[in-house]
Amino acid sequence: MLEAFFVLGEKNAGFDILYHNMKHGQIATKELAEFVRERAAIEETYSKSMSKLAKIASNGSPLGTFAPMWDVFRVSSDKLALCHLELMRKMNDLIRDINKYNEEQVKIHRKTKEEVIGTLESVQSLQVQNSHLQKAREGYHSKCVELERLRKEGVPQKELEKAELKSKKAAESFAGSIEKFNRAGRDFEQKMSESAQKFQDIEEAHLRQMKLLIKAYSHSIEDTHVQVGQVHEEFKQNVENIGIENLIQKFTDQKGTGKERPGPVGFEEYLSPLVSENSKKSRAKAFRIPGLGKRDKEPDSM
């Protein structure tokens, strides 16, 4: 990474790219938080939907042999709702961790900006010296071309000496520009190396932290999938365990009217109400006057 950003180019794009790439890390962190926040909202919605489904199951018809199965649906739906609600909470915890990292990230970037300000000044100085160098080179070459032209034309010695003096001064100016550029270049190389290393260290730490956050995201989802799988397995087992005979037996126990069967009925002869009344009178006790009964007779005198 270090060697790939030393070429100056237009406005020294190397340093600018590295600096803004560091700033882009904050954008990535905020976008990750937004992504996880959206996932948490999805899980919350799903949890509410499963709770609604559980309520529908609890309102299932209590009539018929299938009625007990609605309780299996209700329990399973309630557990799934809790699974996704727990995942939503984990996502919210992760968002807090991401935001905390973002705050630390801002502090690190602010500190780094102060530390690399010298490199920025070195970049600007090198750009200025590079501009002076180009002008000095062009001036020197121009004076050399002019001197050669005058020599070919055989101009007077005085005019030739004047041109030679200008060429010499241009050469000295060019040499001075080269020295200044090289001095600025050495300063730039040292400071750019230090800054590039800082940027690389920051990026490596940033990527490590982002991967840790993504790993936490992945583990939370994985744990929830395991829980959901367990709920589905439990649902399947509950359905298997409630056999058809059990459903029918439960219905019989709850709605049965009794096991005693009615006995045989014999023929009953019809009796007229009048005959029935006379029969009652004949069986009634005879009227008796007190003292006239056998028990009331006086005993014979001796």
C-alpha cells in the first residue's frame, strides 16, 4: 500500500486518496449501523406477525376433534415470535456497539489529521518546487536554444557574451531549483512514508473491527436460526405425538354423554283411568264406627 501512492500527479492525488479513504471509513460504519437497524426492524415486524398468528391459533374453533391441534400452533408461533424478538434485541445491541466504534473512529481520525498536517504542508511545498523546477528548466532550455542560434548566425561577440551570461544564469537558476526540489522531495518522502503507514494502520484496524462487528451479526443470526430450527422440530414432534386416536379419545372424554347403555323395555298394557280409580277404591280401608269392632266388644261376664 505504501509504495502505491507516492507519485505526485495532479494535486498530489496519493495523499488526498489516502486521507479521504480514511474518512470513508466513517461512512462505511454509519452505513453498517443503518443496515443492521433495518434488519432489526424486519425482525421486530416478523415477531409481531408471529404473535398475531399465535393469537389467530388461540382463537381457533374449540369444536371438533382437531381443536387440540390449535394449541400446538399457538405454542410454536409464540416461541418463534420470541426468537425473532430476541434477534431484534441483539441487533439493537450491535447497533450500540457500532455507534460506539464510530465515536472512537471520529476521535482517531481527528488526531490523525493533526498528525499528518506536516505531510500536507510538505506536499504543497513539493508542488510549488515542482512548478518552479519546470519553469527553470524551460527557461534554461530556452536560453540554450537562443545561444546556439546566435552562434550560428555569427552575431557580434558582445551580443554573444550577453547571451552566454543569460544562459549561465538560467543554468544556475535551474540547478538551484533542482536542489530545492530534491530537498523538498526528501522531506516529502519521509513524511509521506510516515503518514502512509499511519493510514495503513488505521485501515487495517478499521477492517478488523468491521469484520468483528459483522461476525457478531452473523453469530446472532446463526443462533436464532438454531433456535428456530429447534422450535420447528418441537412442533413436528408435537404433531407426531398427538395421534388420531388421542384426538378422538380427548374429544370423547370432553364431550361424551356417558357409557351406560339403556336396558330393554317390556310391553306395558294400557289401563283405563276409570278402572284404575276403582281399583284404588277397592283397596281402600273400610269405614268403621268406633266401639263396634271386634276388638271393642266387652268381655263376657263370669
